[in-house]
Amino acid sequence: QVQLVESGGGLVQAGGSLRLSCAASGTVVSINPMGWYRQAPGKQRELVALIRIGGVTNYADSVKGRFTISRDNAKNTVSLQMNSLKPEDTAVYYCYAHVIANDCWGQGTQVTVSS
């Protein structure tokens, strides 16, 4: 496992934007993939976006066209640019890093979108 620290959460009005960032530290070899999950009250944690070292990405259908994931392999960071936010995006967002044989999670950062 690695240590993951998220930043950038907050309160925003519908239609606004936020940028989440996550920095990985500790024993880091190859993090592949790296990404973001979210969990809304009363719901299961769900995939938001993943990005592989080579840049291949996966997005939840609900965020395609609005969210963009990126990573800096040298700095072991991953970011999520969230545009056109909707109230249904309100959730705790968790940074995720997959190291061989290990799934690592950040503590989560709250994103609240008001209507």
C-alpha cells in the first residue's frame, strides 16, 4: 500500500467546477491504475474514473464529458477535473491506487453540489 492524500473538495453550486488532486507517497513502485471512486449517502461506492500509466482512461457513464482524469507518473499524483457539476455528484470522493496485489485508498474528500 501507499499513502494517498486528497485535496480540492468543497461546496460548489450546480454548474460549477472543482479540481480534486491526490498525491501518493510511501513505498511506490508501479501504480496502475490510479483513479477516483465516490460514495453518496445510502449508496455503494462507485467508480468515477481510472487512468493507467499509458494514459488509457475509464469513466463512469454518468460523468463522461464532464470529468477529466489525469496523472503525473513522475510525481505519483492523479487529478480529477470536474466541470458542469450536478447535485447528484455530491459524495465523498476517494483516491484509489492499485499497486500489484494491493488496493490503496485515501481518506476521502467531501464534494457537495448545491442546486
